[in-house]
Amino acid sequence: MMRTMSKIIFGIDLGGTRIKIGLFDINGNLISKGDIPTDTSNNGQNIIDDIARELLRSLEERQAGLADIVGIGIDVPGAVLGHTTVNRCVNLGWGLVDVSSKLSEAMGIPRDWVIVGNDANVAALGEFFDGGAKEYSSMMMVTIGTGVGGGLIMDGNIIDGVNGAAAEIGHIPVSDDLDFDCSCGNRGCLEQLASATAIARMAGTADAKEAFDRAYAGDELAVKAIDTAAEALGKAMAAVACVVDPECFLIGGGVAAAGEKFIEKIRASYAKRAFHSSKKTKILRAKLGNDAGIYGCARMILNRYE
Ligand SMILES: [Zn+2]
């Protein structure tokens, strides 16, 4: 039988409901992608075996063998220690799980072939090398979803800090006027004013999409909610620029898809507050959408050899 391909990299984005699997060549080009459901029953005990089975099936389908694997990058929605071990992952039901050991054992490959990263950081890595920030040397990504997450890349490296809390832009304090607590236990965090959840709350709508629809139709309360979110984002980003001075900011997540008008409002708020030398920092939209994770996972493997 003909061998259809040579060396490959797997990029696996492990989410709370789906596991996305991308197959890349050694230049980081996406060859194919697919997904399987995340089985969170029994504290997520089957997840690693499900992934291993799917990867082995995919190799067989391509008439490839274990020796063709250059590496497996995998991201998880939780804190990661030493690029191998997940330290508590509520969405998956996991406590301390050494993903590198478990997945390599299940596949029959060396442990150091498997690299693990935090999902927000890894998505930022994907956008930095293959998406919206491809042309830039450093980037702060701001992901607006249920919460507000972030990823900071300087000179091609993820900056995660000594406590894994670097780039947690969602918990920068921006307000003294709130009378309820953030999910983190503090009060006045950016996330309380700028997440999709916060926008819907302030606009009195079922979700952020409805808030944007109403704002674009001229609804006063919805306009005010979106202005408040954009103001708070610009304020926090101006603070970030004073510390790390990135070449660009990238806005990702469902809310970023709401459109250019929202990004314009963020730009205006940022320009009003930024330190003079970083006033012109670019604020752009992320490009890879839901594929940012698998691209970033492949990039973790590629970066190891560069
Ligand atoms: Zn907070």
C-alpha cells in the first residue's frame, strides 16, 4: 500500500463539551480536523483513552505509524504545571492529572512527545503565529466570552507568570462602583463589566448577541451596556500597555464577532487613556475563531524544535 504522508503533528483542543483534533504537517499547515465529544462522566476518566483511540484511528486511516508522530500538543481549560500536568480542571472533573504520562502510555509513545498548555494561552499562541497577529513581534490577546480571558506573547513566548496569573486581564480592577462580587471573589474586575455575561446583564437581554442586535438598532440601554464594556476594556488595555507595551492587542471570543463598531469603541477608549508613546498600538480582531486552540497546540510542538 502507498504511504500517503510523512511526519505529522497532532493539535488537540480539549474543551468541556467537544475535543477538537487537528492534524498538521511539520510546517504547521493544517491537513485535516475533526472532533469527538468530551465524556465527562466518572470525573472524566475516559477522556485520555478516547483521545488515544481517535489518534490511533487517524494514523491508521492515513497509513501512518507511531514513528510518524513528531509530537502531540494538547490544551486544557485549567492551570498546567511543567507543560505536562493539569492542576484541577473543573469542566472536565479532573484533579491533578499528568496528561503527558497518561496519553503517551495509552498511545505507546515516549512521554516527552506530549506537551500540555492552558487553553487561553495556547489559543493566543495560535493567533500569534498563524492568525491575527502573524505580522507582529508581541501581542496581548483579550478573549471575551462567558468571562474575559487573556494571553500574552512576547518574542514568541507565552508569558504565564510565577503563579500562572499573568495576562489575567479579566481580573484587572477597573471599577469601584459595583455592589456585587466577581467570580474570583474580588469586586470591580474588568470581567464584571466586559464579559458577554456582563453585557447581557447590563442590557437586560438574554445574551450578548441580543444586546448587540438591540444596540445596533438604537436601543438606549443596550447602547449604554456596550459603551460601558468598551470603556472598561480600553481602560484595562491602557494599563496593560503601561507594563508590557505589546505591539498589538487582539480581541477574540464570541463578542469580537459582533463587529467592527465594537472594536472602534474599544480603540477610542484605549486611545483616550493610553500613555503617549503607546497610543497608536494596534487593536485588531482575532482571525482563527474556534481553530485557534488546535493551531496553538501544533505550535507548542513546532516551537520546541526552533
Ligand atoms: Zn475578578
